[in-house]
Amino acid sequence: MKTNRNLWPLGIFITFGLFFAGMATVVGIASTHREDLVNQNYYEQELKYQEHIDGAGRAQAVGATVDYAAATGKILITLPVAQLAQKFSGTVTFYRANDPKLDREFMLEPGADGTQAFDVTKLAAGPWQVRVAWTANGQSYFLEEKIVVAAK
């Protein structure tokens, strides 16, 4: 005499078991995932974006530049000499989008010829954004250049 076993209960049990195991894996991965924001105050920066656009237009109009020489690992920032005689202040930010701990900020202090050089060979290899922001005679200016620092 042959008994027929019904495998439906076993199949349902295995299906639900795999589903719950998969969900537990997804929850485990999600709970250990880093959630670093690119910038802690990104909302305020978004509101000020139009100021950056206007500042970039003014910087282009006066002929300010950021040049990167990959062979030497140097960045040369050139500003109009006429602005240096005015009330002048500014910063240079080396911004790394994927790791905020690597960001660096320096004072913008160009020489009498309007240039300032930075050595980027000590920065971590990979993509960077060089952001130059300054104010001269009450007007704000902004330059941004994307560079890729080669591995040492």
C-alpha cells in the first residue's frame, strides 16, 4: 500500500522561511550602512546656490581662473590685481564629495601678481572639487574646478 504525501505544507513553510530570512538580511544590511550626508547643511547651501551662480558669472567677467597642472601636482589660482587693492577676503576649499573628513579649507592670500599656488600631491588620490570664494569691494565671486589627483 502506497501513501501519498502532500508536499504543499512543506513548500509553504520553506517559502515563508526564505522570505523572512531575506528580509532579515536586508534589515541587517540597511542598519549597518553609512548614511553620511555630502554636507551637513546641504539645505542652506541649496538656498544660496543662486549667489554662487551670480558669483561665478562675476568671476568669469573679471578673468579669474583656476588652473591645474596634473604633471606637477600644482593648482594656480589667478585673480585680477585690481581687486587686491580693495577690501578683499576669501577662502579656497578642496572638497571631496565621498568623504567629508578629507575636505580642506585655506585662506585665499594671493601675491602681488594676483596668483596663489597650492600643492595637491599630499591630497588623497581621486576626484576633488576646488572651490574659490572671495569678496572684493562688497561683491562676491566664486570659481569651481573639478580635478582628479593621481595616485602616488
